[in-house]
Amino acid sequence: MTKRSSTWQTQRPLAFSIVLTTVVAMAMALGIVAPRGVSAQEFRTPESGRRVYDEAGIFTPTEVQYLEEAAARVAAAGAPTVVYIRADDREGGETEQDAADLMEDWSVESAPGAKDGLVLFFNTDPNDLGHGQFALFAGETHFDGGNLPGRELDRIIQDVMTDPIRDDQPAIGLAAGLDAAAQSLEFGPPPPPEPSDLRQAANTIAAWPLGAVGVAAGAISAIWMGRRWRQRPGAAVAPALATTTLPDRLPPAVAGALTTGSAGEAQAQGTILDLAARGALAFEPEERGAQKNQKVQILLVDDSLLRTDYERELWRALAAVADPSGVITAKQLPKLQNAWKKANATLRQGMEDRGWWDPEVDRRRRPFFVIGGVLLVATVAVVIVTAIGEQPFGAIPSVALGLVSLAALIVGGSYPRATESGAAAAAPWLGLQRGLRASDSTFHAADYDTLLPYIMSMNQFGALQKQLKAASADGYVPLAFRQSLQGDAWNGGFFPYFIFFTSSSGPSSSGTAGASAGGAASGGGGSSGSA
């Protein structure tokens, strides 16, 4: 059965309600959030001829009879009615769902498929009986094109029921709501109030001027962004062929910066692996022979093997975390997560000195962010005016401006840092990146001796994680890990230690999935509140 409902809610601006409802609806559609209402309620068994169920025991027999007579008047007007009261600490939206569930479970209608019932549900506060959440839930026949549309249910709950319940007269409030519903069913709902001057003005503005200006502003901004995007550096550089061979001997950090357009923990981790392969530092198990403690520590060995300013700045960060003997224990490794700031600045400066990164990139990105921010504010303004004026046409400029605003922010954030020469220098390394992603099981494990630092610097570990794990299970230990120790020192293979190093020295990320969605089959909806 498909039905609709409405519950009382605290007055708030109409525009805010529409924006909030839209955001929540989109989040529910994407699976980000789930409705809190449960899919199945435990109600008592209905009794023939009975319309009022005071499970909370808050009403006297006289008051129950008073409510029975009011519910009978609603039924006589064309809506089989159930009034259900219980003591339960529920929120407004949950009470609305409770009413929907009750109508569905008890088949509150005059005949199968009639969809003409009405449920009045009252969840009283267990600590303050007589107050709580209440909802009117009308069948689809009365809601869609009938005499109990959402506007009328809102009026009944807000203007008729709320004050008596708030004044400690819940029986009078519930009965007044039932009588108002019966009168609307019999004679039709009262006409809506005349719109205010503000609403009339907003309606006029939203009818076409605002829409035309919004669409025009979005179109002009989109054309401007498209031209600027086509003129970005490196746009005409042809991609290189995929390969699994190093194009040249650039340091891993530089190669990673070229392909990712950033300087961060990935380049630091790749450089640490390169330094270990060259013997400047060494990875060691924290406890040799321990089968379960697969944690790694780093030993600083020889800083004379450092070659670049970036490596020297990175070494200073490592030394600042190490103990006096030059050991970075497993417990100290997480301190490295925030230790790369100066090294990152040195890498960025080096890329700019080579002419590969544009030092003015932040200035070039700024117009996109400004346009995106301005259009975002304009989108909110259009939504507010549209909501106040109740003008559906305003949805067109709202969507147009919102999409262009989002596009501007995305384009600004992705505007390339690389110059023309930087894009040309990155091309062969992007070929290596594609080759690593496409490599299959025939990829030789021994190649990791050379490629592992570059794999980390170019953020390709995720694409090759299964292969690295399989190589480890076959007994392979990369040069970065076997430089100062024999391969058999790594119990169960090097891979668990490697995972510990990457997760401890850089920000870890994880994904969660799930969230179940409840909701009655009746498909109810509306507003909610308390009194």
C-alpha cells in the first residue's frame, strides 16, 4: 500500500527545509546514510471494533471513550482510523515511520487496495508522559488529490493539535486533530492562505528573471572554464607507450612528483626504499624469530650515500625521530607521518628549479576557486528564492549553477602543476605507470629490486599489491629489505613487514561499506517534531 503522512515540526524557514530534505534524500539514494526507522514494528494484535489503543496507559477510561468517538467520526467521514499511544523514546521521523508501519501491518483501510485509512500515532516520552512525538498518516487516496494532502495534515498538527498537547491536555489535542481531519474529509480542506508580499516577490523573480540570469551565468562560466582548461600546460603532449623499464635514472621522488603532480608521503616512502637499497639505511624486523610480531624498524647507517638536497632533508626528518643509536623503532614510525613538511618543500622547489613545475600554479588555480565559490553562493540564493516563491522553474538555474560551481572547484583542484617541459618530462614516466598497472603474472619478481621505490613514489602500490604479496610468498625479498640481512630473517616473507612500514609512516586510509536501510513498504513521508 502507498500512503503519505505529515507530522508537526518546529517552524523553520521553508528554504532551509527544502535544502536539508534534498541533501538527506540524495545521501540516502547514494547509500551514505540510512533512515532510522525500523522495517518491522512490534504492535499488539488489533481488536475488531476498537479504534483507540492506549498502550502507555496515560488516559482515563472517559478520555479513551472520548477519543473513540472522535475516531468514529473520522471513519464516518470516509477514513477508517486507528489511534495508537505508547511510551517510547522516539524521534519525529521514527514516529512517522511507526505510523506507516502500523497502517501497513494492520491494513488500515476500508477494503483491500482502498488506501483510505488514517493513523494517529503518539509516542509519549517515558519520562514525561503526555508529551512526545505524534504523527498523522493518511492513506494515498486522501493524500494524493484527496482532502487530506500534506499541507492540510501540517495545518491540523501545527495549528490544531500542538498547543493542547503542549499545555498538558493530550486527549483534547488528539481528539481535536481527529475532528479537524473528519471536517476536512467531509467538506474539504480550507484554502491556503494568501502568499505574503515576500513570497509574491520571490515568485515573480524566480519565474523567469532569476532563471535566465542563473542559466546565463552558468553557461558563461562553463565556456570560460572550457577555454582555460584547453589552454592548460601539457594539454598537447602525446602519451608515451606503456613500459615496465625505467625511462632514465631520475630519483624516485622526482619521478613520483612528475607522475602524481604532488610532493608528499608517497615520494618520501619511495625514497626511503631507495636509500635502503643503496645501503644508506636498513630495514630490520623488530624481533627476529617472532612469528606474530611482524613489525619493522629502520636503522640509519651511512649518510655519506645521500645524493640530493631532498634526500638530505629527508634524512634530517628521519634522524629527528630516531633514538640516539640511530634506530627508528616500530613504535616511533608513526611520528614520521608529520615529518615530511620541509622535505616536501625542498622537492617542490627542486621541481620548480628544473622548470618542470609552475611556481604560479596557485595563482592560476585561484580564478576557478573564486568562480566556484561565487556560483555556490548564487546556487544557495536561487534555492532560497525558489523555495520562498514556490516556483518550480527555479530548479533549472539551481541545478545549472550547482553543476558549474562543482565543475569549477574540481577543475581548479586538478589544474596541472606541470609546465610544458614538465609534461614532456613526465610522459615516459606515465608510460611506466601504465605499464605497471597493466603488468600481469609474468612480471619478474626480481624487477622489484629496481622498481619498488618508483612504484611507491608513483602511488602504484595498490595496483601491484597482489603481485608483491605473491612474490613474498614465493620467498622473494627485494633489495631494499635484504641489504643488511639475509632473506630468511623475514619470517613468513617480507610483505607483512612492508605493509607495516607503509601504513605506519604515512596516513592510512580505509573504506567502509554497509548501512542497512529500513522503511515500511507503505512508502510514507513527511515532517516531524515534538510537543
